[in-house]
Amino acid sequence: MDVLNGNLSVDLTALSSLEAFILARIESFKSIYFHKVARAVQIMLLKAMELAKDEIPLVNFSNIDEYLSLDDYTVWTMLRKVEKSNEIIKKLERRQLLKAAYNRTFYVRDETVSSIFTNEKVREKIEEEIAEQANVDRENVIIDVPTLPSVPYRHSIEMEPMKIPVFYRTKEGTKVPVNLRDASQLIDALRGFMNIIRVYTWEPYREQVAKAAESIIGAPPYSAKISY
């Protein structure tokens, strides 16, 4: 790797390594960073903290020592003592987790299109529609979407969101820019943003919420259905 026009760029001789890295990043995104069970726990913890925020100092600390005192055990104990968040914490302890009722992956090249479901108002509207059609309370339907692109690349100058700078060296040592789309068909096929849209609910409502989500968002492929 080297710097080309102000950006960290990849030597074309390392193209196969770059392809392997991007494939690994996408698979890690699906199976680790956005794993359905891990996200269910995170959503429940976030909900518990939101319910308890007025009663415990989760963000209103005045110095670094107070912040460092908020370790996992301390926060967990505090959340357990607050009446509003106690029930969620008990469910976590009993592993009564939110269940993924719907899961669909979109591969989108346009970042603007990809961001539609990260718009909170759009998400809330769809949650309301699903809850109404499923005949469940609004708080029992949660749409979860990733907050980061599946293959992030940070540029120091203006470039397309998924354009990774690549170059080759001449015999004289000059770095010549290369269009990655021309160099790798694999990366060109993967260069769009991968958005996973997942709808969570509690076990008793899973079937009806799944049907409502499919009706409103669209039926996921068979492979997605068997994964959750």
C-alpha cells in the first residue's frame, strides 16, 4: 500500500488480497457484527438504558473517574434496580430474547437509496404499519438496520463512497491510478452497500409479525427465511 493523491491506496499486485479482505469483511458483517442474537441483546440493553436514563447517571457523569466506574457489572446492577428497566434485564438473564421475525438483505449501489431505512421517521412509520397489520402493540415491533456500511472505506478527499484507490508502478517507480472496476469484476460486483433489514418481536407475536413484515416490506428469499 502507498499514498496516491492524498489517499491510502492499494498496489495492483495485492489485488487478490484486497478481494479476500472485502469478502471476509462482508461475511463478518453478516455473521459477527450484525448477528441476529447479538443484535437482539444490544437492542434490549439499549431499551433498558433508555427507560432508566432519568434515574441512573449513565451519561451525566462529571469526571473521568465516574465514567470509568460504569463497568458492565455496575451498569447491569443499576439497571436491575430500576423498576422501568428491571423486566428487560430479567428477560436477558433468562435468555428470553427478542426474536427475528423478518430478515432481508439489500445490495444497493446508491448510498442515498441505502440510507432510506436508516431514516428514523421512515422506520417508525413502517414499524407502526407492521404492528397495526399484525394486531400487536407498537412497542412489540422493532426494525433494526446497520448504522455503518458493510464495507467501509474512509477517504481523505472527495470520492465515490465505495471507490477504493488502486495503482500500479511503472519500471521507473511512478504510481499510475487504475480503475478498480476494470481490474476486478469480483470487487465491482460487491462494491454496493449491503443493508440488512431485520424486524424483531417477542416470541408470541413472531408469526403474525413475520407475515405483516413480508406484506409491507416484501418477502425475503428462501435462504433468509431458513436462517432465522
